[in-house]
Amino acid sequence: MDKYKKQRARMLERQIRARGVSDERVLKVMEEIPRHFFVDEALLDQAYNDNPLPIGERQTISQPYIVALMTEALELTGSEKVLEIGTGSGYQTAVLSRLADRVISVERISSLAEKARKILERLKCFNVLIAVSDGSFGWKDEAPYDAIIVTAGAPDIPRTYIEQLARGGRLVIPVGGAHEQKLVRVVRGTLPDDLEYEDLGGCRFVNLIGEYGWKG
Ligand code: SAM
């Protein structure tokens, strides 16, 4: 077993299963995807640690447990069209790409988007479109989405995401202050105004900067 494979297995057991994530599809994919591809060379030995890591441009790759928790909350079965806001390193995008039919990921910083694109190509994640734009507007072109995941914290839930969520769809988003947020899951029912909110616990994300987020 190579060194990283061992580290991934340990990450799964100690950080993810141990904290209650049980969706076998999510666990399998996270056991397979080489997270170390998505971190800078100087941080390779920390790639499977239980914390976020810097990826440049003052942004981060999220903690593995948070990636697992948010992905599980989307309840993906393989047939979905997913919108991700905040591509960052592209790691979460790779996880989504193996669990859904199509992924649209929006990143506001073009250098990060470009780097992520290259790694996703190397991993043959051909069902992903990465767009450079203010993702607080969502991505109208391909709406509605069966699932929307926002990996940057917003002061409130942008209405654009609710508008672009399909009936029966799931939205997961960190909402709250600039330094601490609550992870919120919104499930859209079959009637137009039928929205169910669930608190998935505390978290710390970098800010969603844009028209419907924080003002940069
Ligand atoms: N999921 C990513 C990963 O696995 O590496 C981590 C994402 S990082 C915590 C948050 C990302 O959201 C940053 O790359 C940041 O540039 C991006 N972001 C912030 N505001 C945004 C916006 N309005 N539209 C698109 N991306 C945004």
C-alpha cells in the first residue's frame, strides 16, 4: 500500500467514520481521491491532516470531515446535476464529480480555477465545468440544480440559490458571521414555497465575496 493510500484509510476511519458520516458512496470516493494532488508541494505531508490548509490567494482547501459532512448532506445517488460555489483547490469538485452526473463549479479567482481545472483533467473528471464568475449569483445557465453546495460563508442565504434549486433539491451552505458560521441544509419540497431548514452544526469558512455575499 502506498504511503498516501494508508493516510487516506486512516483519515476515513479516524476523522470521518468516527464522527458519524456513514454514506458508503461518499466514504468510498474519499478513500480513492488523492487529496495530496490538491495541496502545495510544501504541504504534502499534511494533505490528510484533520484541518483545512492554505492553497494560496488567502483561500483554503476544506477540512476532510467538512467535505464529507457537506457531501453526505446532498444525498447524491449518481443522477444529479450539482452546482458548487467556491472551487478552491478543486478537491470537493472531484468528490462531487464521482458521485453525480454533472458538476458546475464557480470560482471567483481565475488562478485557482485554472489550477483546479488541470488537476481535475488529470483525474479524468470530465463531467465538470469550472466557471470564473461571482458565484453569489449562482449559475443560471444550467439551473435548476438537484443539489447546490456553497463552500464559502455567506451573511445570509442568497435568494439566487433558492431560485436555482430544483423541487426536491438540497442546498448546503455556511451562514453567519465573517469568522464563524452555521452549516445550514435547505431542502426544497414539491410545493413552490416549501423549504425545510436544518442546522448541521458550527463551521469556519472563508467569506463568500460578491453581490449576494460579503462586500470584498
Ligand atoms: N471546496 C474547496 C476545496 O475543496 O478546495 C474549498 C473552497 S475555499 C474554502 C472557498 C472558495 O470560495 C475560495 O476559493 C474562494 O475564492 C471562493 N469564493 C469566495 N467567494 C466566491 C464567489 N462569490 N464566487 C465564487 N467563488 C467564491
